[in-house]
Amino acid sequence: MRTWTLRGTSTSYVVGVPEHGLWAQLVAWGPGSVEMIGTEHFVPRADVEPLEYGVRGVRYTAPVELVVSGPDGSDELRPVFAESSVDASRDVLPGTELVLVFADGVRGVRVGLHYLVVGDAVERWVSVGNDGADELVLHRHDSAAFVVPAGNTIRYLWGEWNSEFEQGSVTLPRGRFVIGSSQGITGHSYSPFLATDGEVAYGVQLAWSGSWEMTADVDTTGLLRIQAGRSSSSLGTRLGPGETWHSPKAVGACSAEGPEGLARVFHAYERGLSRGRTPHVLYNSWFATEFDIRAEHQLELARRAAAIGVETFVVDDGWFVGRSDDTGGLGDWEVDPAKFPDGLDGFITQLRGLGLGFGLWIEPESVSPRSRLAAEHPEWILRTAGREPILIRNQLLLDLSRDEVAEFVWGTLDRLLSAYDISYLKWDANRPRLDSGDVRRDVDGRVVANLYAILDRLRAQYPEVFVEGCAGGGARVDLGMASRVDTLWPSDNTAPLDRLRIQEGFRTGFAPHLMSSWVTDAVGTHDGRERSLDFRFHVAMAGVLGIGADLSRWTDDQLKTAARHIAQYKEFRELIADSNVYGLTHGVQYVGDRRSVVFLWETGDGNVRGTLPHRPRRVPLAGLDPAKNYRVGDDTYPGSYLLQVGIAFDGTTDSLCVVVEALD
């Protein structure tokens, strides 16, 4: 067997091609190896081997990743190994792409399996080329299948609006577990993330922001295989002669430190996708004003925000003409002069005088039926011929698969960013894509490709603008967006106890620098028990801190509390964005080279301690050097003590933020 070893920072991924050349298969991944013994009787050998990519025609009874049909009605391929970009038996170093090419001479199909190691993450994707004379149709076109050497308990993230990133698990002795989205957007229901439990944890994510599917399959031999890819159109994807189709990336990772170690591998990978910019503390006026935007009222909020240390003021939905509620205005992105009598530039000048940057909300993919844009360009609205488009949240979608629509969206952003001094852009998307349009076109693929192209262009031409991705809460959180925006909005639910659970789920797959989190006055959707302002701030400080409360209603004491927390956050926000994260029994710890930040929360679930004699509660820390000494407040402790005994968390407070600093 010809083998290639892809070297990661601390793990390796070994893939091999047998001498017959009919497929590639996993040899080993991290501490786990895969080897099949015994003789198959009723099925082809490919149906029991740990294939890296299954093709219909090589595999028959086991799951496959690629199904291609031609004009003769056949949907089978038998591609044979043709070449590789790196010689066999050589190590493939990080940053070097390995391509294993398989060719089917009968059909004229070329399949490229692409690999790239980044840190300890393995990026995989596929290219399918049509070298023949006939048009082909791709009926299934997954990015990859990851064979998992150990474990059959599958962890996943599920939810709905206001309840995103709930953690679930299922144990599969045998059989299949499938999650996905058919909404044309990543979706609230499931995240494109599957992982295993256990001392050695494996996980897979998909970098795609349209419709998708992920499947965990445990075969009759007990082997787990995770498939990940874009959803196929009902009529398939057409591939003309000479054309090549490329899948989005699937990213696999493993860790011998269990699920939390796996999360740290994904966090490191995602930090590598980021621009590494220090996040500013922002204030967003939505919860204070909703659509009732008046310049003087906004300035009143801005003065209070600046006084407590906020750095950027964001005007949310309602700043443009025709937007007094959610039934109008989308698509007509002109500043409403009634709301800003001195113009938006005059308003921004006054913000600058307060020392604040300016941010703006926009939802450029949507259109209101009563807007001027809808009247002038009805053909730009995504619809199925002969049918009225589906109205969701009083809005329709522009057909972003059309290049002229993509150019309109870019032109809108370019006009606003060049006309006004905007340093922060909140890009929202408040509805799914349900109208299918002409399914002979790859609408999903073209929409996402144009979305990504606009975001890439935005980053290239306006690199100083900080971009937040939002989608009715957390409906577009995935690796595709993580590589193109600076932060992501996990949920519209900002209530402290609800949000704490949402953020814990978010961090299982996504790094803290992506986690936008606000302090608001919201009462819980699911858990409405009151918590202190300290608690609310500590929850938000565990990500990218923002304020969304109505500051005009806050007391002087509340404003002083806010100023104190914001000042403390500014001292360690770079560490939050670039650290190893460890879950604690009552909180979370962010560990840097010499400092750690510890957040502890009393959720009230077991708060029945009373006044009877009891032992003080202590929380052991993680990630420290047992041989070093650390300062915690005014006290000094050995690292071994903090790791084994921990810090006290027992008293009247319902939350705690502690900075732990190495002295040696």
C-alpha cells in the first residue's frame, strides 16, 4: 500500500491507496489506527474497508459520498488512482496540500481528494472534473468522509431561535444519525458539527453557509464514519465537458484530551482564520429603542455609553427610509432624514466627539414587498415561476445567485462605507431561503459563492471595518462564516442563565473571539430567575463584550458597576480572544502564557446551602504549571494547589471573575 503521513502540530493523519488503486483509505488518525481483518462474503471489499471517499460503482451497500450519472443512465464510476501531488511514503508537512487523483477512463471523470493540515486540523475537500464529451450530473457530492478510529457516542449541537447551541448526544451501536439544513442557510436547528465522546475525541465541521447534511454511520463491523457535504439539488448539479466542481471544505480534528481538548483544537484552527483584531467594546441601541430611532435619543444613549468606557456605538435596524416597523424599507438603503435631521454624517461627527466609533446594522440579502427596490426590480426577488414567493417575517429574499443582484448588494455596502465613517458593520439575515426557483440551476451554490465573494471583497477593500455576522440569532454560524467575519452572534437570547448555556454549547465548536455577547436587561426565555448585573457582565465578558441594555434606565450604581467591568475586560480581552479554554465545575477558564482569567457562576440550581455548618466550596483550576507560583488577588499559591484544591467560590456573590498570574 502507498501511504502518505500528514503531520500536524501534535497528531498525524495517515492515508493510503492499496495496490489495486481503486480507493483511498484511512490507515491511522492521531492515537487511533484502523485495520480490517477477516474475509467479506456477500459484499465487495470496498463496503467494509475504511474508505476516505466512497464512489457509487466502487461501493454499493455502504454509504457513498459521490454519485454521478451520464447520458446513458448509469450512475456508476470506477475511478483508479492516477497520481498524487506528493510522492508516496513521504511526510506531508503543514501548509502543503496533498491531492490524490483518481480517473475513470470510461466516463471521463477525474476525482481529486484534497488534504491540508493546519495545526492539528485536517482540511479535506473534493474536486470532480469532467474530461469527457458528455454533460454529467452530480447527484451526491460530499466534501469528505472521516473514518473515526474510536467511539460511537456522537455529540451534536441543536436548537431553535432563542435556544441555539444546545448540546445533545446519541449512542449508535449500529446505524445512522443524520443532521442538516434545507433552509438555504446554516440554520438554527443544527450546527454543521459532529464529534465523539471519550478520552480520545474526534470531530468534524463543515465550512458551508447554505443547505448541508452530516451523517454519522456505524457499520456492522462497529466502525464509525462521518460524512459531511452540501445538500444535493433534487435534479442534481450539472457538470459540462471541461468543467470542474469543487466542494466546500470539511475539517476534522482529534484530541487525546477529550471533548474539551477537541474544542481547543478547533479554536486554534479558527483563530488561524481570523485577522487577530482586538475587539472593541460596543453599545447597540436595539433593545433600548427598537425601530424608534431618533438622533437625539441615540446621542443620549451614546453619551452614557461613552462615560462607562464603550468604544463603538452601533445603530441597529430602523435607520433607513420606510422602516418604522418590520413591514417596509428593506432594500431601500437610504438614511431617513426625519430620524437624522443633521444627516448621518453629522450624527457620526457627534459620536466621534464623544470618542466613539460608529457601527451600522444592515440586512442586504432581504427586501420588503413594499420597498422601492421590489417595485423597480421584481425579477430580483427569489421566486418559483408562476407562484408567489414565500413571505417570512414580512420580508422576501433577493436572488443572490444572480450576478446583478450580488453587484447591487456590493454596491450598497460600498456606497455606505465610502460615504460614511463606519468602523463596524452588523450583517443580519433574518429568514431562511425556501423558494427553490429553477432547480436546474445550482441556486444554493451560487448564492453562497456570491455571499462569500462579497464578504471577501469587503474585507479586502475595507480592512478597517469590523464585521459581525448575524442571522436571526445564530442561524449562520459555521466555519465558512468564521473565516470571513470578525465575530458571530450566537443568539438573540441575551438573558443570563439562558445565554450561559448557549455560550457553553457555542464554545464546543467555536472560539471565544467569535462569540459576540451583550449585557442586557432581558428576562429569560427558558430560565427567568434573576441574576446580578455582575453575573450578566461576567457572562458577556467571556466572549466579545457588548452592551445592549437601555442605559437611560440604569441607575448611577449600575453605571459605575458597568464602568468597572468594562475597564477590567479591557485589561484581558486579548487573552480571551487568544487562549486555551478549559471548562470548570462552575465556570470556565481562559489560559494564556502567563495569565489566566477565571469566570465562575452560581446558577442557583443547587443554591440551598442555608446557615448550617458546611465546608467551603472550592473550584480546582486547569491548564496551569504545577511547579510555578501564581498570584490570585492578594494571595500567592503553588500551581499544584490551584490545580488540586482550587479557589474559593462560596458566599453571597452569584458570580466571580478572577485573574490568575504566574510569578515565576
